[in-house]
Amino acid sequence: MSYKILEKEEIAPSVHRMNIDAPDVAKAAKAGQFIILRIDETGERIPLTIADFDPEAGTVAIIFQEMGKTTKQLATLGAGDVLEDFVGPLGTPADVRKLGTVILVGGGVGVAPIYPQAKAYTEAGNKVISIIGARNEELLILEKEMGEASSELYIATDDGSKGHHGFVTDIMKNILDSDEKVDRVVIVGPPIMMKVGAGVAAPYDVEILVSLNSIMVDGTGMCGGCRVTVGGETKFTCVDGPEFDAREVDFIQLMNRLSMYRGEEAEATEEYEHKCRCGLH
């Protein structure tokens, strides 16, 4: 079975959104889960968080940034093209229930997995305060969608081109310092952002969750590439997560593991780009 790309849009420089015809995945998907896709028979399997899903239309949306060989190749495809594999939903769904007030913090493309959670927490009857950020205004994604899915939306940019001039964690701290009673904080973004965010929120009496989807490879717990230490125990992100208690995560180990294959990734990207330049793709 092949999976047709119905729509493709560049929503920020080198960041793309695709709508995929995948009825079975759409029917079973929950906020916080992911899929594994393969472009063709010889392609590598890559995990991508489900950014949105419509069970009635049978569609699943993914958002990805051009980083390595496969995401660059994926970006060359468009509406009408088909994917070899689109497997899911995988991973444990986010623990969404009525709590009271929830702060959702998304950085960069981490806003993509935050969006379905914003919708789900709102549907469960929570007050949802969302904070999204990027290096600059041009790189912000899903601003309109997050605004519609949230009770309140705050924006931060590193360069001050939109919203707060600074980091998403600055806004989060201001809210935690206010009279607002917050029951849970969910942070998704680059590992260093999640580490800093967890540290900022740690002194407060609030539950802190992070999503470690960036470390996944196989998606089924077979390869062991997604091992993380949580509360002193080894966990597999793809089957035990991707959501974990931020206070328990060993972020230093996580970041070290993420850098392990940087050389191989760069080599594969260079080879792919060379073939493109030479007209071999």
C-alpha cells in the first residue's frame, strides 16, 4: 500500500507541512503520537510527530524541517507523489485529561507536536495557555492554529521581531510567578530548550512534561537507539514515551546521544546533495 501526498506547503524557510492520505492512521491517532515513514524501497525509516489528523477525511498532517538527507529528499516531493511506508500511530499518547490550567511551550518545529495537544487539552475542558517561539518571526509556525486552539497565546522571538524579545521560558516563568494556578507544563522543542525550561519550572509546584521525539530511530523499541535515562532507569522513548517527567530526564545523556551520528548524517547529506547537483537523482 502506498500513501499519497494530498497537499504540501512550505510554512517557514525549509519547514514543510504535508497532508497524507492515511485513513487507518488518522482513525487511531491521538495527540502526542508519531509515525514512521519511508520515501521509497531503499529509503531510511524516519519518525515524525503527528502534527494534526482528521479521522473523517482520513488524513494525517506532518511537519518537518530540512535537516539531513531524508528530510531534504522528502521536501522535493509534492501533491500527487506517494510514500512507500507511513506506519502509525506509534508511541504512547499524551496524558491528556481535565486538570485545570495547562501551559504548553513549543520552540521551533516543536510547535508542531504541541498543536494537537493544545486542541486535545482544550477539548478536555482545560484552560490552555500556549507559548510558542522561534529565532525570528519568519520561522514561527502555526501561529493562527495555536491561537484558535488555546485560551491564551504568547509569542517569543530571539531577535524581538515578534512578541517578547527573548525566550519562551521567560514568558513561562512570568506566568508561574503570577497568581495563575498552573497544574501542568508541557515543553516540546530542541533538547537544550527543554532542559532549560525544565530547570526554570522545577522550583514551582507544577507537573512538568517533555517530549523526547527527536531521539527516535526505529520506532518499535528494537534498535535501542532511543535509550534515555529517566529517574535513574533506562527507558525507550519510542515505546515508553515520547512524553516523560522532565524532572527525571537525564538531558546531558540525551544531548550526547543525539550527537553520536552527526558525522554519518553529514556524510549522507553531502552524498545526496552531490548526486542532486550531478543530476543523478
